Amino acid sequence: MKANNLTQVLNIFNPKKPLLTKEELDNYFIERPRGSLREMETYLSAEEENVKILFTGHRGSGKSTELSKLSFLLEDKFFIVNFSIAESLNLYDLSYVDVILVMALKLMQRAHESGVAINRLLLQSIFDWLNNEITKEKVLEGPAGVDLSANVNLLALKIEGKFGGEIVTRTTMRENLEKRLSELMEKINLTIKEIERKKGKRVLIIVEDIDKTDLVRARHLFFEHSSSLSRINSKVI
């Protein structure tokens, strides 16, 4: 789309609307001379360790656009799980446990969408643990038929919806998860290992919009519980 006046220019380059599609990026993306895009691409591609990157900037500075461009640049090298935390959780009631749980749910959803055939015993273990040990309610009656992956995906979607929208459910599940966080980490890391084995790519998890929370919760996440967030065995932004 070509702009013919200043109003159209402002509408096209709305700082609150990131460039997300390949078409938008091809048409409008301009790499900044001192931007972080190439630095992150090089660092993630060259570094063998599971590096964690905290990508910061003021609102409207183009972080989501840069991360969208980065995803397209790295899609042949990584199995990318990119999501906005604001779409799943209440940013004004955010805990490190919430972030780790949603990362796990998004990882399983992405694996299902991509047709990754995760080991059935692992899937059954994840399903039973989430359904019976953490939610403490019958979200589903149990896996029916042969498509266990679809049932795990459905369970993940239901947990995400209830966790993000129901205060009582969120409080109860958060208490359960804090007591058994090591088990959740183990299941996440086993899933990551399985995806990497099946896809032949490293996993890269990109969590957006955490910057929209307040400073108290930011300190809770990145100062008080950074070690927990760093225990995930994949590269994370």
C-alpha cells in the first residue's frame, strides 16, 4: 500500500502495531544501523549453549517487529515458539510460575500444530500430570481414541483459558505448581529434547509483552526468579 498523504503515512506506521507478516516486513521493514537484530541472529546461531536474552526497549520502539523479523531469519535453523504473554495471562497478576506454565503449554500447542510426533508415553505422562495433579479437576475425561496429541493440545488450551481468566483457579494452580516446579521443568525439558530430536532443530522460545507489566512484577521475574526462568533447556528471548 502506497501512502498519498500524511494521515495515511501515520496509519501505516502506527507505532502500536508491529509488522508481523512476511509481506509487511518485506514492504516496510528497515533495519536500523545500530539495531539488535543481527547481533541476536549471530549470537543465537553461533552459541551452542542455551542462551537467554532479555530484549528491552520502551513501548513502541519496535521490539515486536524486530522479533518478528528475527523469527523469519531463523525459521530454518530453529523450531520457534513465539507468543505474547499478554494474550494468555493477566499482566497485573503475573508470577514466574505463570510464565513457566504458559511456556510449557505454548510449546505443546506449537508441537501439535507442527505435527511433531512426541513419544506417546511422554504425552500420556504430561496429560495425566496436568489433568490430575495440577488442575485438580476433570478438565477432560481422559484421552479418547488414538490422537493423544490432540487431547493434550485441548487440555493445554483449556488450562490456559482458565488460568488466565479465573482468579480462584489461577491461585490454586499456582500453589500446586510452586510445590512441584521441578516436575514441570522436567516435563518441559523432556518435551524440548523430543522436539529437537524429531525436527533436527534447536528450540527457540520467544516470550513477548512481559515489558508491559509493572516494575514490582518485573523485579519478581527477572531478579528474584531469574534462575528458575533460566532452567529451561532451550534458547529463550
